[in-house]
Amino acid sequence: MADKTLICKDCGKEFVFTEGEQAFYKEKGFENEPQRCPDCRRAKKQQGNDRGYRQ
């Protein structure tokens, strides 16, 4: 497995999906690659927290 460069669907910036992250996703049973960069993922998660959702 090698690092992959992906494009964030929110901001359009490139980000690296590392080998370690890929192994973690596989271990957790996730089938899809991340669609958002880490910054946009944090922002999206924060939006959910602001609306009173709990995870």
C-alpha cells in the first residue's frame, strides 16, 4: 500500500491519505476513502457539534 493523494470535495485542495490511515480504515471495516481533508473533516464535525448532535 502506498500513500494516496486525494482531492477534498469541500475545498478542492489535495491531501494525502497515508498508508497508516489506509490500514486504520481497513481495520475498522470502512470501504470508502475519505472525501474531505482533515481541516474540512474537523470543520464538518464541529458544525455537527454546534447543532447539538452527539457522537
